[in-house]
Amino acid sequence: MATASGLACPASYVQLPREPETADHRWSKDVTYNSLHLESRDIAFSGKGKVKGGSIDVHPTEKALVVNYELEATILGELGDPMLREWKECQKVIRVKSLNANSDLSSLAKEIIEKCKLIHPSKLPEVEQLLYYLQNRKETGPSKASGKTQLQEKPEVPTYDATEIDETANINDVDDYLELLYEDIPEKVRGSALLLQLARNPDNLQELFQNETVVSALHRVLRDDWKRSTELATNIIYIFFCFSSFSQFHGVIIHFKIGALCMNIIEHELKKYDMWNDELQKKKKAYILCKMAMDFLKIYGKKNHRQKDEYETSKKKYDELVRKQEQLLRVAFYLLLNLAEDLTVEMKMRNKSVVKMLVRCLDRENFELLILVVSFLKKLSIFLENKTEMAQLNIIEKLTKLVPCDHEDLLNITLRLLLNLSFDTELRSKMFKFGLLPKLVGLLNNENHRLIVLCILYHISMDDKSKSMFTYTDCIPMVMKMLLESPENADVELLSLCINLAANKRVAQIICEGTGLKMLMKRAFKFKDGLLMKMIRNLSQHDGPSKNLFIDYISDLASAMLNSDDEDFALECLGILGNLTIADLDYELILKEYDLIPWIKAKLEPGASEDDWVLEIIILVGTVCNDDACAKMLAESNIIQMLIELLNAKQEDDEMVCQIVYVFYQMIFHESTREVIIKDTQAPAYLIDLMHDKNAEIRKVCDNTLDIISEFDEDWAKKIQLEKFRWHNSQWLEMVENRQIGDIPEPYMYPEEGFDPYIQDADILDRPDLFYDGNQSFLVKKYLLKLRSRFSIDVKSLNSNSL
């Protein structure tokens, strides 16, 4: 026998009481009382022992009484003397399925006490009271998605009605049950059902496992006869499922290849289901066509009734077959789910198309089977290969039908699967296509699923194209209400979703309407919430009426930026000020009132601040440089030279380089600072170096800035023109530089006219007028004719523009 801890003890050393009518265990089959019939399903124990009665209660979900009691177990020594006595807590479940509004509670209570010796006759009034409670208790179906309830992390252990036979299994009669497996199908079903009763008690698993004949016989019968009886296949797979609940038995299950056999059975059953469904649809179609024809001709005869009866009979038969099949599929999939703890085994399942089988089962209507299938898919979805296969099988379309649903556990596990799948951009787009966004928004009021839904919506909001779609739902007012009514520490998932949505201009306008921005600002400054201020910062980046609303908060933002102890909060305030590119805003007054120029210089000192702070300060400098007076103040305070030094130090940081170049671009516009940049600094030289940067945005800003410099300074214009020529004709120049002059004597290279001063005594690239002056472009062609025989250049294809 196996103890409660899972350790095996020799059967001869354990003495348990023999109480076939009273002794039971919480894992044994339940006892069912009908008003006139008793089905006993207790496990028979050997030996004698004591039983102590305990409390009686009602079953939480079924029409049943739960009797608690204690059972004495004695462990004997080698000489038969008792060594240890232990009391074990047990339960007996007494089902009263026939209980209804017209039942005689007094007679039923007496019958229960007479047949169950665990209940003392003195407890008759208590039993009557409990039966009265059960009689008036409302039936509990699948819970609807509304309030906060306790959700299950794993699927429930499957129940199977076919094992409820009028016989109680005894662990001592295993050999008799084994012999039944060698008989015809009915006896095999009976033997497997009795063995299943034993296997459902974890204490019996070790002893059954040690009997190699039992495991081998079960495997043989399943392999040979699973097509002949669904009940037989279900019983045996259920037995192996009981073993699979414990990892130490997985080796034997894998050895007998039970998993591969289960997958073959599942594949066969799915094909049968498709065949049944096709036949039923044909009969339904024939019935509908016949009915339409009869209605059209206004004829009512026996033929129509025959078609109807035939369809209804087929439908009942189909429902019964599907019910039994879904029991088989459920235990088979649960067995595979347990074995999939080993990633090697899971990979083998994937190679045998387990993902395809699971997705095909999503069309079923059985809640228990769907919970198991979706749980299995959720486990598989963490691997890229499985996720890709699910996408190819249109899993989003199938899952959309399950959201929302009345079964809380199924809805919860479905949302968790959708969360795993939402990491994929393509699958997120399919969620839009099949209308999942409004359904998810509708679940935000459900406390059970709010957090998961927020995570899925956050992933969806990561795509810029999808942000605007939120405006067609009730998401914006709902998340705003949730955010403003949250305690001090709001959910990170909620804030993250709001931050993403605020990056969309239309969403930002909806949020800022009325008192929205005011309430967000009030909450942000009250709790010093950095994430909320990041959301407000995203709101401030959009041009339009909403940006002007921030003028009222400039004083608060500047004070928080300079004085706040929370660096994240202060950094976001700085970012908001950097976004306020408002034409009528007096930036000079802000700089003077808060004495920002010394603060900016101190922050830009090498090593004085982190890169995030430095970047935001540079953005703020670029913003205030819109104002001529501010640009002049900054230029006179040596900010430009500090930016050049910073440009040298951070040349690998594209974002920082781009913002520094943008500051130069802003200052070039103002006459008061243009001369400072061109004459007193080397900023143009750095801009020329960055003119061909790999970053497109940097190249764009550099080109615009250099174009302005070229208009106001001829010397820099020539240098810029020369550098553009070098870059445009880099391949030709490389060819010229690599010519091997020493291979041919000089007189033979240029026998006619002398170009020696241009070729040897000076660099021809120092004469850009030769290349850009239209009147002298012939000199270039003439020069190229001299090199034609040497470099094989096609002169006809060249012109001054291409140079």
C-alpha cells in the first residue's frame, strides 16, 4: 500500500479495518443514495480497526452530504505485534440525486442513517436540517462573468459516469479484475471500471504499479480493442491518467508508448466526429428542404413527419456519441498534458500535430473539454514554433467565439492564451480583424479578468495603427475612470496602457477634453507619480488646442523640475516643458524667472548628469531657441561649445546627436546667433562630418542646416560643395587615387597638352570651379579623354551634373 506521503510499505505490515459499509476515503468513489435504492461504493479493508464519527456538512456544489470521520490504522511488526497506530481523516460523500421539492425529508433522513453506520441516530434532526437546506438551495451552474470569484489555475480532474457500476472495487481482488480483461468486451469494460475505481485512490497507485501484469494487460487491451468500445478506451486511458498525475510513473507510461497511442486515438475520434457531423448536416438539410417544399405546396403528409423523426433520432444519437467521445478526448488530452511536463515528450507531441488536434477541438461546446484544450494550448503557446502553427490554423478566429462566455474559468484561461499570443504583431492585427477589441474592453468591468485584459490591451496599443481604433470603443472613458479612482499606487498595467494611448493625437484630445487634463495634473502632483507624468508628457507632444492647455501648469512643472526629490518625476516634468513648442509663449521670461541657464550649464557638464537628463535638457534648449532672445542668451553663455564637446563624447548616441544638430539648426535661423556659430565655433565642420551619417534623420537635419550656412558664408559654401562632390563621386575619386603612375613613363601618359600642374603639383580637387562652372566643364571632359585609354571611361555617358 502507498501511504499519504507516497512512500510504499509492504502490504503485510499494514493492518486496516474491514468496514465495507462504513469505511471510505476521500479519493474513493462517492456513495449515492436514491430514496429506495442504495449504491455502495466503499473500499473494503482487511483487518479490524476503530472508526470515529465526525461532523456532517452539505456538498458545496452537488446534492450530497459529506460525512467526516476518523479511521484507525495499525502498523504491525514482523511478529504481528502492533508497532504504530495512527488516525486518518476520511470523508464519505452521500449523494441524494432524487431529492426534490416533494421529497419526504424525514423518511429520507432515516433511510440514510440506517444504511450509513457512520452517522449516529441521534443526528437525525441535523440530517433533516441539511436535507432541507439542499432541497431549497438553488442549482449552481457555470458562474457568469461579473463579480470577483476564485478561479482555478488548472483544469478539474475529469469525471466519468461510465465507471458508476453497482459494484465496489477491492484492492485484494486485483487478480480477479485482471482476468476480466481477457474476456469479451462487456467483461473488459467491467474489469477496467473496477480497476479505475482503485486507480482513482492515490494510495492504491503504488501497489497497482508494482503489479507489472496489470499495467502490461491494460496496455495490451487498449492497443488491441480501443476501436471496439469507447467506454473501454476511456476507462483504461483514465487509469493511465491517474498514474500520469505523479511524475514518478511517467517513465512506465512512456515505455509502453501510451502517449503515442492516445494521439492515434484522438486523431481517429476527430475523424469520426467530422463524419458524424457531415451525416447529421445532410439529414438536417434534407429535412429543411422537405419542410420548405411541403410549406410551398401547402401539403402536410407523412413524408414530412418521417423526415423530422429521422432527423431528431439522428440528433439524439449524435449527441450521445459526442458526449461519450468528449469524455474520451478529455482524459486523453489530460494524460498528454501531464506527460508534456517533459519538453522532449512535448516536442514529440508537436511533431505528431498535437497543436492541430487541439485547435480542431475549439469548436466543441463542452466547457470542461474546452478548459482543458485551451490550457494545453496556453502551455504550448510559449514556444515560437507552436505559436506560428496556431496562427496558421486561425486560432484567433476560434478563440473570439469564447470571449465572452458564461464560464468564468474557461474565460480566464482563454484570456491567458490570448495574452501569450498577443506578443505577435500579426496575431494582434487579427484580433482587430475578428472584432476582439470591443469584447476585451467590455470585460474591463470584471474584476476577475481586468488585469489580464489590461495586459492584452497594452500589447495591442503598442502598434501605432491600432491606437486610433480605441477611440471607437468605450476604452478611453473607462480607463480614465479606473485611473482617477485608483488608490495612490495604481496598477502598472493600467498606467502602461494609458501611456501608450496618450501617444495618439485623437486619444489625447479626448483625454484632455473638459477637466481631464486638470484632474490628471492634480493626481500626478499629489502622489508624485512618475508614470502618470509620463502619460501627461505624451499628451503634451501633440500640436493643436490640447497643447495650449499646458500653459497654466508651466510654473508647477518648472518648480517640480528644479526641486522635486523624485528624479523620475522631475525628468518627466522637464520632458513636458521641452514639448511646449508654442509660438506665443515667452520663453525668455521662463529662463529668467527660474534662472535656468546656470542650471542647464551645470547639468551639461561632463559626468554631471545621466544621459536621460542630458538628452531632455538638449531638447529643452532646442525648444527655447525658437525665441530669438533666448537663442542669443544661450549662445552668449557658451552653451554652443558645451554642445560641441558633448557631440564628441556622445557621437555613437544617434538620438543625442540628432537633438544637438537640431539646436544648431534652430540657432542658424536667428541673425544674432548665426554669426556666432559660423565664425566663432567649429559647428559647421562637425555638421559636414555628419552630413553622410547612417541615420536618416541626422542627415536630414544636417543638410537643412548646411544649406542655410551656405547661403550666408561663401568659404563654408565651397567646403560644403567640395564635400558633396567627394561623396557623390567617391568611386571615381578612389579610382583616380589608386592609379599606378609608375607603370607608364610620364611622357607617354600625357603627350599633347600639359596638365602636370593639376595632376602632380596640386590636388585637382582644390579647384572645384572646374567641376561646377558650366563654362569650364569642357576641361573636365578633355582631361578624361587623356585618361580614356588608361581607365576605359565612357565620356559620352558623363556630364557636368553627374560629376
